[in-house]
Amino acid sequence: MRFLVRDRLLGIGDDYWIEDDHGNKVFLVDGKAMRLRDTFELKDRQGHVLIDIRRKMFALRDTMLIERDGEPLATVRRKRLSLLRNHYRVALADGSTELDVSGKILDREFAVEYEGELLAVVSRRRLHVRETYGVDVVREDADPALLIAVAVCVIHLAEKERAGD
């Protein structure tokens, strides 16, 4: 399943649609301006909030929280002892599941894996539309909304880190 994201560089307050490979609008990323912390909502086509994404206020490392229906779903942060700057860890709320995100985050060329098995690939390759990247959900049983939320988080964290350098 492939989704296309028009890369608006994920600024707070920016809203943008995520389309399927047929050009149908599937998800809306609604950036909430005028908030104390970075906040996004991932909505369906009808405007129902599927996932809330927000930056954790008090953390040693930049951390993004992903929630569904007010319940914690995942925590995203840069991997601590990694030689690669572009390596993120996603801890799911069940406490035992971790996803690895690695690659060239700022270039929109990275993968999301679970125990070495590929779940999704984010890439600009083979796309002719400028400022667009694809999110290919590889596994049939994967949650596309969660994987898109993870992509939004790691890109946002990487861009904030680059801006701080």
C-alpha cells in the first residue's frame, strides 16, 4: 500500500494531505499552531482524529508521543548510543515491541523495521513530483496510520535537531 506525501517540510500550523497512489486523499496531517509544544493530528478523510502526535515537554532527549483515542500508542526518540545520527527507536505502548527507523531521514530515504522485518519504506525515489515522498507500507497487517505517524515524528525530530545545530 503506497501513500504520497507532499512535503511541506512539516512546519507547525501547516496542514497537508496524504494521498493514496491513485491520488485520493486518505489522511490529513493537521499541524496545531499556537500550542506550547509541537502538536499534530492525523485525521481521516471525514475529519475524524485517528492519531494525536505531540512533543513531550520535559525529556532529556527530544521525544514525540503518539496517542490513539487518548491512550498512549508509541514513543519516538533518537536511539541513544548509535553511531548513525539517523537512527530512531519507536517503543510501542505494550512495552515489549520496538520498531527501528534508520536511513537518511532528512533526505526522506529510510525504513521502519520490526525485529529485522521491513514494515514500511519512506522514499523519494521513482517519484517525478517535486517535494513529494512515498510511504510504502510493506506488510498487509501493518497499521498505515501508525506508520505514517512514525514518519511524521522522525522527520519532525530530525528537522528540529538540524535546526538546533
